[in-house]
Amino acid sequence: MKIAIASGKGGTGKTTVSVNLASYLSENNNVVLVDLDVEEPNSALFIKGNLIHEEDKFKMIPDWKQPECTLCGICQKVCNFHAVIQLGTMILVFPELCHSCYACSELCPTNALPMITKKMGELKEYKSNNLAFVNSHLLIGEEQAVPLIHQTIKYVDLKFNDTFIKIYDSPPGTSCPVIEASKDADFVFLVTEPTPFGLHDLKLAVDTMKELNKAFGVIINRNGIGNDDVENYCKKEKIPVIAKIPNNRKIAELYSGGNLIYNEISEVKEELIKIENFIKLNIFSNLT
Amino acid sequence: MKEIVVISGKGGTGKTSLTASFAVLEKEKVVVADCDVDAADMHLLMNPDFKKSQEFFSGELAVIKQEDCIQCGKCADICRFDAIPFINNTFVVDEISCEGCGYCARICPTDAIINIQQKVGHWYISDIKTGSKMVHAKLAIGADNSGKLVAQVKNEAKKIAEEGNYEYILVDGSPGVGCPVVSSLSGANYVVLVTEPTVSGLHDLKRVYELVHKFNIKAGCIINKFDLNLSVTDEIKQFLTEEKINHLADIPYSNNFTQAITKSKTIVEFDTGKLKEIIENTWTEIKNIIHLI
């Protein structure tokens, strides 16, 4: 079972929900938590596990072999991303613009642009009691998160079978990184806050999930801080509100120090139990 | 004309609330650019009129003309994005997976594949309640290329600022360190980093500053909710000293941030006390610094 935790707006509590839910569920289930917010991964700050595996992640880029090159110009012409440019008698490759489509390399008549690997990030796997945890981070200066998200999901799919509940802590926004992170999910929890910003970005996230044909529900974080517009919207759109995590300075303080919350604050644990029941009743039963 | 970009690495630290407050304080001397095109919220505080609206196209999408397809499967073989599955005896393009590289169209023996321009979203130029102008955008659902839309928003803001002799461009950036952030940083004179004293806030601040440093742009930092965790606040201050980042302000934890938003107001319009004073002083400090750069 794959569950993505997403949100349109950043800072609504995706990581809080992901780490607490994963840790709580792992008390009675096989769980793997996967941090797919590769630009700014934070889950590792809350899960104190033992590192059991790490590997570099690579993308493929063309590498110019001057002796072979006839300067025919085909490579530059076929690159839709302006990642290969002919400048005088030189071919310049801009790795951060390259999408690894191989067109320049394979259409080069003299094999002057073989593909080579370039490191784009690192993947780490940890174990904390019964909880497995995988996270990847993008190297600073690398602009494309999608290939690293893709490879991280692939790693998890190969390593962990279907008896695991897989929880994906997704990046914020509504564009390509969040789509890559949620397109394989069986269910998406959208975390929002009851403010006009939260509502506005929730609507964008809902439209995205509808476009992807995903089943989804809403978790309201910092409940009580703003107004009722988010709940009214969900009611009107018939979107289930699965849990409401209260607005509480103590929660913010625990979070600030990198602590899990549900064992300290019983109202949070009650909300996690609601999510657990929802998963059992609505997601698990649909899969079997 | 000076361009100031506000970013944070981590989302939800108060970037937009602060940027909008600065815009209200500086009134008609500043052009505002909302470059968080993924989840643009600034318009909720600035009362824009969406006076000029334009569609934005960028990047391509492969389309297979079924009547010309001989089902040789070459396109599916060379596609590195698994974007051409064989479904019900036809090759079709999975629009979500297609990166628009155009490789398939180039090698199709019957020219059955064409590339169409992809709609990335809309961008707008608005008159706003401060008597100034704002450039903002809305990304189409599931669209790629948000970095290109960010560049478009910035270029338009720059044009307006140059033509109208504005003193400042104030840019609200997006979270993360990827292409939209890189795009919003290009050409900036000064970066304002907004952080919070949480382990995530500090972690993300360090990563995004590494990016700012690569671009060689001078930066200052605002610690929002500084009293939430004083020991992390101290760690942040130490980091600022080590990296020679200007420490611009400490803002206390306050529900007024949220209260102001629910009234569609910026903090400096909603709060009349200490919070307003701190933000006014911060903006003055930022202006003093950039005039020395």
C-alpha cells in the first residue's frame, strides 16, 4: 500500500504528519517512510535510526569527445532544452539543463557524445525499531528533482514488498515534483491549514489530484487558528476530512526540537488513530 | 533599481506575509513579483485587479497522429521516460510522463509524431491596493516548466520597474532549492532569507544559503517565531555570523500572522503594536543595506 502525504502550500505539516504517522503505524505494521521532498528533506531530523545503506544517485549526461566530432550541429539542433550548444569549434554541455533524453548522443553520426554518469544526489536507508526509512537529497545546484524522486521510488519498490505500508512525504507545490511523488500512490492525504492561504493552495492540490485520478482526503493541521472555510469547502466538494490536528504551541515547540509528538500529546495520537482506521477501512479494503 | 528576493528553503515560515508587508510599507515605489507560481498566495493580500492576463506556453508535448502510425514501436523503444505505452493495440503518449524532448518525433519513420506547445499557465499584471503594480502567475494543473514561468514573471516585473523608474522590485520566491528557486535568484541584488527556529527551518536555511552563495548574492536573514525555541535560534545566529549573513530581525511567535491573513490584510495593516514596529525597522534596515551594495 502506497500513501502519499502532500500539500499545495509549504509548511502546513506534511513532515509532521508523515513522521508521526509512520512511527505510530510501525508499532503494529511493517512500515517504510520515504522522504521524497528531495530539495529540502526533513524527515531524517525526526527519525533517529541506524544507517544501514547509502548510495550515490546519478543522472546521465552527454560527454563531448572532440576527436570524434565533425561539428555537424545535429546535437544542438535536436536538444529541446538548450543543454548542448555549439560555440565556434566547441560543443558545450550544460548538465543542469539536460533531461537525459539521449537524443543528442544517439543521433550523433560519429558517436562523439557518449552518455556518462553525473552524481545528482544521495540516497540513505535507515532502520529505527520496526520502521524503515529512506531519504534522498538533491545536490545543491542540481535543478531537477524529478529524476531523483523517480529513482528513490524505484529503490523502495525493489527493496520493500507489498506487505509494507509505504508512506511518501512529498514535496510542496502542484508541479512536476509532486506529481512524480504521488502518481503511483494508492491514496493521497492533503495536509492543509484553516487559513485563506491554506484553502487557496488546497484547491490547487485538489485539482491536481483530480487530474491524476487519485483518491484523496484532507488532514487539517493547526485546527482552530483561522476560520471554517476549509471545512466548508471540503463539505461542499464531498472531500473527506480525515483528521484535525489542533493548533497548539506545545506541538510547535516539540516539532522545533526534532521530536515526535504523538506520545507527548494525546489529542495528536487520537487523530493518528482516526487516520489508521481510515486507512484500514477505506484504503486497505479497496486493495484486497 | 534594486531587486530583492525573499526565499526560505522551507515552506510556511512567513515569506509571503513579510514580503506583502514590505510592499505595503514602500507603497508606489516598489513593483511586486510573486514568483511562487506553484502555490501563489500573495494576491490574496494585495487586492489585484488582474488587468492584463496572458497565456504562457513553454516546452513541448508529443502527439501521435494515429492515421499515420505504422506501429513500428521505435518511439516507445527510444523514450527514456516510458511515456509511450502500448494500450489497446495503439501507441499513445502519456502526457504526464512526456518530457517534451522531441526525440520520438525525430526518429519516427512516417512522421506520425508532432510536437505541440504546452500551456504552462497564465501570468498577470495587476494594479494593487498600494497604488503600485504586481506581476503574478498561475501555473496550469500538473504543468512542467515552472522555472520558465518564474523567469517570465520576473522579466515582466523588471520591464515595468525600468519603464516606470521604480526604486525596487520585491520578489516572493518559492520553497525548495530546485529550478523555480534558481530562476527567481537570477539577477537579484539582495536575498532576504526567512527562517524559523526549528530543526527543519535551520536545515533548509543552510541548504538554500549554499545555493545563494553559489550565485554570489549578498543575503540577510529574518528569524520568525524566534521565541519558539531559543536554543535553535542561537544556532541560527551562529550560522549567520559564520557565513557573514546580515541578521535582520527576530520576530516573536504571534497568531497575528494568521489573523491578518484571514482578514486579507498584511501584518503591518492588521497589527498596530510591536510586530508592526519590528517589520518597519526590518524594511528600513534592508533598504540601508542595499544602498551600500
